Amino acid sequence: MMRYLFLFLLYLGFTYSAMAQQHITEEKTVKWHHFDKTEFKFNGLSAWVIAPKKAIAGNPWVWKAYFPDWHTQPDSILLERGFHVAYLQTNDLFGHAKALDSWDQFYEYLIAKKAFAQKVALEGISRGGLYVYGWSKRNPTKVSCIYAEAPVCDFNSWPGGKGTSKGSVADWKKLLTVYNLTEEEASQYKDQPKDNLDQLAALKVPILHVIGLDDRIVPIVENTMLLVQNYILKGGPATVIPMTKGIQSLEGHHFPIENPAAIADFIYRNSVPDIKH
């Protein structure tokens, strides 16, 4: 009887291993600057991981939500310091639970198979704000810090265009379809990035937003300022840095990052002390 039980358990182990391996397809390694970047499909979704030359203890990492090739200077600095950088493409889902479910699976894969740190630093650029705050509120104990650049904090602002933002008609239609909302239901939606920040604030998860003062695509008054005000009033630590130098393009939504090292320092400082293994 014990022999059959052993064989059964061995079979389950092989089956589980085979199923786990099926998550990863089309894996290949390319160069990203002078680092190794492993590109692959994760459950059919495009993904990649960039490895440092030498990882520091605990394998701290940064997870980019959207526009992964935009303003990569802080990532380069962190790679030099021994961080990994990861990305999973869940475009056109606007931070909906469908995307966040895939994020949960990707996180578990990187923790279990790559031994990445239990807490991750999240980076959300523009609409990436919908993802990093959606996932962090779902998983507050798994986040070391959040860095956001001109982030969307209320989809009624962008892509909805219900305030001073011009919005995006095409993206608004997509969002309403993904969320299965009417215009009226969307206006009453109560789980925007700016909402329900209690757990993150209670855990003192640090957030850093960089913004353009004249951003007319994602206006700061309708987005960052609302979120940061809500977060601080709940006791959460927040920093906002306006980017005022250099060319401000795309109606103020694109701007140069004035001090990439300061952003890298913020992520490093808040990630490395949390490493326990």
C-alpha cells in the first residue's frame, strides 16, 4: 500500500512540475545594455526579466507596470546595484481584476521559481498607476514601495475625460467594456487608485510620485493630488516631486526625469531593509 502511495505522490510531483513548466514558453535571452534580458511567454502573455551582473542578497526587484522602455535610467542604476527588473504585458486591461489575476500568478512564479524577494518595488507610469495601485491594494504586504510617474489615479479623469483632461474616447470605450460598466456606473466606481488606501497606509508603504505641473493629459489635481492627500490623511508616507526642467511634451504629460539616482535611491532604501532571506 505504501509503495502505491509513494508512486502516486511521485506521479503528482511530476505532473505538478510539468504543469508549472507549461507556464513558460518561447524563452530566449538577449542583451539589454550590458545585462542579460530573458524574454518569454508567461501563460501566453509577453514577459521579461533583466538580471544584474551580480544579484545582492535576497534578490530585490522592480516590477514595471506599463511603458517598460520609458525612462529606464532608475532601472539601470538599480541593476548596477544588484536588483532584478521584471515586466508582464497586460495591456488594454486598465488595472482590471483580469490583469491583476495574471499579476498574482506572475508574482508567485518569480517568488517560487526565481527566489525573488517577497516584497517588490512597483513602478507605474501614466496608466500604469491603475495597475500598481490595484495590485498593491490587493497585496499590501507584498509591496516594498511604489514609484509612479504622472500616474492615472482616477479613470474618470483619463481616459474618461470627465474633468479637465481631454481623455481618450477609444480607450474609454475599451475600459467600459473591460469593466462592464455604463457611464453612470463608472462615475460612481469606488475603487480607483485614489480610494481604499487604508491598508497600504497602515503598513506605511512609501510612495513617490513625479509629476508635470502642466500635465493636461493626466491632470495632477484630478489624480496625484487626490491620491496623495487621501494617503497622507490616512497616515501613509508620500513624496511628490515636480519635474520642471527640460522640454515638457505631449501637453505636459512627458517630461525629463531630473534626478534618476534619487528615484533609484528611494527604491533601494525602501526595498533592501525588507529583505529577510
